[in-house]
Amino acid sequence: MSSSLPSVAIALFVKNEFSDIAGWIAWHIALGVKTLFIFEDHSSDGTWEIIQAAAKSYDIRAVRTDPASEPSFYLRQRDSFMAAAEECRGKYDWLGFLDGDEYLYLRHTDSLPQFLAGMPPDAGAIAFSWRIYGSSGKVVRPHTTAVEAFTQHSTPELGDNELVKSFVRPEKMGREYINPHWFDVPVENYVRPNGEKVEQALPIQRIDWSDAFVMHFICRSMEHYIARVKRRMHSDLPDSQGPWHRFDHNDLTDLEPLRNIRAVHNTLLPIYRSMVTAAAQALRNSSASEKKMPFTEGEIEKPRLVRFRSIHNTYLCYAPTTQEVFNATQGAAEEHGMLPVYGALFPSTPDLVTLFVPGIQNRNVLLIGDERVTDQPIYRMHKLPSGKLALMNPMNGLFVCFIPPNEGDCRFVEANRRDADAWESATLEVVHGVEYPDSRFSLPFHPNSGTSSAEIMEWVASAPIPPTPNAFLSVLYSVAPSAREDISHRTPG
């Protein structure tokens, strides 16, 4: 608490948010939150496992609640929030209280500590208005973060936006629990994001989105909403579409929060890597009694390194500032400060290529149209009748398109084409003198569409050490969707 900028923690009470919890964590860590106190209410969908994976990279204090001793959801939440406040006294300057569908957004800075440093010295709590977001017309859960997927929100005319969520100074907070929106801080010390005093000692305040607010993704997709009703039907939600119609407002589109997404993606990368590692280890533990595949101890699989040349005589290149993959000639790429993108071909998965940028790790490598967050995207090499190759996303079957750039310029590469034709075609060029940043043991089998989930589990159990995330994903990308889904069901999160 003696540093030049204030230290910040957030308390989260959460249940069954497997598809969004990693993005929620990454969003707030990227804002500069030091510690997350996460109270996990015995999820059944892998949320707990994802939190554990994230805790390997960030300061996350995760505990599970005890529904047996306290059946009331609201009292469990009360006890959790008050425990976090007690823990933070004397250790953190600020503590926020949020739900898993609430994301704090700061309009004029990317740093929450910097924002809080600007608060009046006598401020003991800040009341941030809700901004309620709709479904953006989505029915199925998206594979991106909530901030990327749901960009349409309500207007101030929706009265529910008058509710606020609070960040408090633990030292200024009393021992009485009021509700999850408003806390025991003297009203004269409660302020709005602009530093002005609150208008009343209530969780309902005049809507203020000018400096900061809480993005409340109360609907998200229809699939999200159905899951929410199922788990809260006996507490506060009816088995009806009433709340959906009340909150699914998509009146205005706001892309401003997307300015933080690059930092969020970089924060997500180690979480996702830990999730894949944990999945492989879980399979390894559960498959310990499986029969063993023959495995050569210590045999490292060496990749062949290549570049892809399009019919426009251009190559894949990487823009470090935007983290996007472009399509350019060698000269144009060098002129614009872009780095070459290489591919690693491993003998045991000959139809797959792992794209990578030497020296660029823990930063997202983004191809437009590919929703995966990774610094080493894996693609399937699809042979065309012309003899050339096309790069296909193994998850959705869409092809990479080399859009022809203007002379001396660069163009985005788009991984969103349903069919492969001339602009999607490329030729392999072997390169030397480049080092692939990772290594993996040779696979004792060649995974393909006929590989069963049992064989995958046998392989994981047989490996001298747990497979690397890249090797594990390569195997999953090589097999049929049915085997991949079975493995997914066996590895929550």
C-alpha cells in the first residue's frame, strides 16, 4: 500500500461460467488488478478447473463455498464478500465487488490503479453505473470474450442501468453487509467515477457513463440465458423469457472497449496454455492404469521449418504493434517493420502446420476470422487439385485467404473462406537457420480421423512426460470431432 499507485483487488462470487471466466480474469488483470479473490460456488462445468489454471500465472486466491452449511445463495455471497473485505484491510488500497457477467471499463485510461489514484483523498467508495448489454442477436455461446462478442447495449432509458456496483477502501468499510451493490461506507465518502459525491445513500444512482462504468452482460447469448435460468430457477429467475425480453436491449453499438482487447488476449495466453496442460495432466492421471503404447524414451521430434508463398509472391508476416498477420512481399514487410511468420511441420502430424514468429512468445498471433487466442496457431494443410496447399482452420474448416496487396503495401490475411481457390493457395518453401521455440517428444502413433479417444488417453498415459500444449492440441486437431468431444467431456474446463 506504500507504492506510488494504489493496490487493487476484486472479489468475485461465481458459479458455472466456464465459457467466460478466463476472459473475465484476463480483462481485469489487464486493467492492473493485483489480486482476485474468487469464491467459486461449486460449479459443475469446469469453471473451478479454469480458475485453478489461471492461478498458475496470476495472483488468484480461490476458495470453494460451502452450500451444505449455508443453503442460501445470498448469504453465501454475503459471507464471501465480507471475508474478502476483512482479508484486504491493511493490505490493499481498493477492493471491488463484481459478478462474472460484470466487467469494469475505464474510458480515459487503461490502468485501474492510475484511475483510482485520481480519486479525492476522502473517497471511501466509488459507485459505478451499470451499462446493460444485450445479446447482439446471438443464440449460441461465442468462442470469444464477452467484450468482443456483445458490443450492443441499452440506452439510459432502461431504468435498470441506475443500479451501481462498488469499489471500496477496505479501511473505510464497516462490518455491516448491506447488499452486493452498496457497502457500509459513510455516504459522505461515497463518490461517482468523476469524483463527485453520490446523490443518495442507495444502490440506485443517476446514470453516469462519462468516465467509467460496469459493462453488465446480463443476457449474453440465448444459450447463456437458458443455462442461467436452469441454475437460478429456484432462487431469483422464473422459467420464462420475461427477463430476456426485459434486458435484451441492443439499441447502441459501442466498439470503444475493444481497444483493450490486445492486452486481454496477451493476458489470456498463459491461462489457455495452463488449461491445456491441466487437461493433459488430468487425462494422464485418469489413464494411469491404461495399457502402454511403445514410447522411445527421450526421443525429440524435430520439425521441418517452412514459409508459405502465395500466388501473389507474398508471404505471411506479423505486425508486432497490432498482433495481426498480414500478407506482403519481403520488401514491403521489412519497410513496415513486420516480422516473418514461419511454419513448423512435425513428422507424426504431417498434415498440420504450427505457425510461429521467432522471438514472439506470450503475444497473440491473430488471423482475422480465427477466434483462437494463441501465439502458435495450428492449421491443417489441405492439398488442392493444382498441387498447391491451402491452410484450413481445423476447428471450423475455413480457409486462409491471401488477399493481394497493392504494390509496396500489406493486406490483412483472413481465415474465413469456405472454399479454397487461387487466393487461398500457397507453396511451401523450406527455410534454414531458424529455431522453433518449443520441443516435443515424438508421437508413437499417427493420429487421424480413425483415432479413438481411448488411443489418445493411452498415448497421454504412456508419454515419458506430459505432452506439451502444442503436441496435445496437434493430436486433437488430427482426430475426428467425436473423439475430440469425448476427450473434452473427460477434462472439465
